[in-house]
Amino acid sequence: MPLPIILALAAATAAPAHSPHHTSPHTATVTVAPKPDVDPMAAMAMVQKMMDKLFPVGPDPDPARLALARPMVQTMFPDGAYAQAANNFMNNMVDRGLMMSEADLAQLIPTTANKGKTAKPPSTVPFRTMLAEKEPNFDAKLAAVRAFMNQTLVKFGAIEEPKFREGMARAMARRFDAGQMAEISSFLRTPTGQAYGREMIGLWFEPDVIHSAMTVLPDMMKMMPDMMKDGAAFEQQMKELDKPPAKQDDKAKS
């Protein structure tokens, strides 16, 4: 089931705070979650070590260039940029998902379930309407889900964004000299540059960008026959490399 529909269902079917069958605190039972086989913190430490090996921190850039890069990155990736971009993306996806219907899904994911003559055709009623009919407080619960997600992403961004900005500043300080960064900074100080900085991260979440990126799939499928031929040739090349190297005497005879 698509993520927007899952989120909507979660909002519409959220359990009430108080059960109609009240349980005495003396007889209540507490369900303890089973202990995971792998300690999550230990697993995270292992992943971090692997990332340190694959993406080691580069040498410290020139301090003067790093000092120029930091305010540039702050403009290009301002506080709250991650949460704003991610929340806009999630909200748009949920809204579009709720506008869909069973008939829309049937067109996107054809099945044989409703191909019989007596089968009931899929409903054309939007999911939002269907869920609201089953749950009178659907809109309020959906708003609560949105608020919770927004709050969570803001908290995450407050931790992640400074680290991301520092890494970006270090990279820019290595790739651009002082003159280039001065020109970039001049642009970022203009109203257009500031607007670009606010919108830069969000642009990657725009439907047009995501849609355009996905349109490469048909082209990739067309390339598959040639890619398979190239793969077969490469496999043959690797087999040749598996052969023992020719001896010097054999080379002289040839």
C-alpha cells in the first residue's frame, strides 16, 4: 500500500487514549518488547566504522578559505531547510495519495481480482472521502500526524544540519579558491542569491525533479541488450585474466 495511504490510515484509525473497557491498574499487564538479537547501538557503531573507511575525512582545508566557506553554506543551507523540504515533500505526497481512489490504483496496479463479469468495479471515491466517512475525526487526526512529523523532522534537522553544513564548508574550501568564493558570496548576498539558498534543498524534492529522474528507467531498459553484450565481453576479459601468465620462454618462442 502506498505510503500516503498508510499515513492516512494511521491517522484515521489511531487508537483512542482511553479504552472503553477500562482495566484496573492492579490487574493491568505490561507487554515487554523482546530484546533484539543485535544491539542497535553496536550495529550503528559498526556502520559508522564502515562509513569512516569508505568516506574518510579529508585533510583540513586552509583556515582562511574555510572561514569564507562557512557563511556561504549557511546561506545555501539555512536553519530549518531540511525540515521544510522534507515536510513539503511528505505533505504533497499524502495529499496526492488521498486524492486517489481504488479505481486509480487499479489502473496503476492491474490485478485479476475484479476481472470477472460479476465482480464489483473499484470505487472512484477519493480515499480522503472514504476515510472521513469511517472516522469523523479524520481531518483532525491527519493534522495531528502532520504536526508530529513536522516536529520530528525539525528536531532531527537541528542535529543533522550543523554537521552537514560543516562538511559542506570543508568541501567547498578545498574545491574553490578565495577569489571564487568571493564571487559566490557576492551572489548569495543578493536577494536572488538568498532566495536561491532558501530553495536549493527543496528543489531536489520537487515533483518535476523526481519525475524527470524516474523517466530514465525506460531508456535504461532500452540499453539493457547492449549492456548485456558489454557484460558478456567483460566476463570473457576477466576469464582471460584468470589464465596463468605466459612464461618468458613461451614469449620468446612466440
